[in-house]
Amino acid sequence: MTRPTWRRRLVALAAVLTATAAASLTLVACLDDPLGPTESVCPDRQAFKLFVSPLVERRCGTLDCHGHDQRWFRLYGELGLRHPDELNQSGGDATTDLELEANYRSICSSEPNKISEVTQDPGGQSVNQLLLVRKARGIERHKGGKVLEAFDDADLCIVGWLRGDNPKSVRSACQKALDLLPDKVELPPVP
């Protein structure tokens, strides 16, 4: 083997190895892990799961609304759409941890940059710019229409959680909003 042929083969082998490594890294980076880490900062996960999700499941997560598998902003829960990785039926078992986590991620991923800004503006007005809030209040077009009034208990529940308000006040607002619904739900105490 002459020297130029040897060098060409070595360069070709290095190019193939580099391309293979780059393709492998690209494939790994593209894997879709719905429960993987999130890039943005989102409000208190525990407060959402304990207090906010029970309300949004009942007000927004019904099968004719965001509890539908064709919606990009999707909510799961015991009275609506059930998570496909579990074998629960609507109206059956309580909302599972997987469903609560999926609901949390659905809200947090709806406008991740804006939600991050809201979390860095505790008690501030930036929460009023979120599409979630604007649609629910009827400010932006919403297929379901206006679903809450600004400053009513449901609004204070969701907005309070998004702003990082005291968990006791968030729980109180969520409980008052739930008390107005037909199926009675008693939220747990603040941990």
C-alpha cells in the first residue's frame, strides 16, 4: 500500500466515524421523552397538583374541551380524557400522578418563556399577558368562550398559582371555586 492510499483511507475512516458520531448525537437529542426535564421555569409543581389541577380538570378538562386527544393543550383527569399509558376509564379512578404531571407540563409548555417571566415577577401583572389567562377570561378568542371572570375564585386560583402567591391563598381560592361545581371535592391541606 502506498503512502497516499493509506492516508486517504485514514481520512475517509475519520470522516465516517465523525459522521456516525454526529448522527448518533443528533438522534439522541431528538428523542421525545414527555416526562424528561423541562427547559423553562414553571410555578410550584406541588401546589399545581394538589390545588390547581382538580379545578382545571373539572372546568377545562372535559371530553368536549381540553380533555380531548386532538387538542394541543390537553388535560387529563378522572372525569375526562385518561392518559394513554394507563388503563383508566373516564369517571373511574382518581387522577393519577402521571396525569397530574402531564397536566402540569401541558400548562408549563404552552408559553414557556412567558411563564418563566411570570415566575420571576411574583405578584406582578405579567400573568395577565399569558394566553391561558387571556383565553379563560374571554379576552382572546376561545372556542369554549369565557370560562371565568377576572378576580373570581377560579381566576384567583390559577393566576395566584402562576404568580407564585402563598399556597394557602391559592388553596383557598381553588377550594372556593370547586365548591361552586356540582361534584364536591375537598382539597388537602397545605403541606
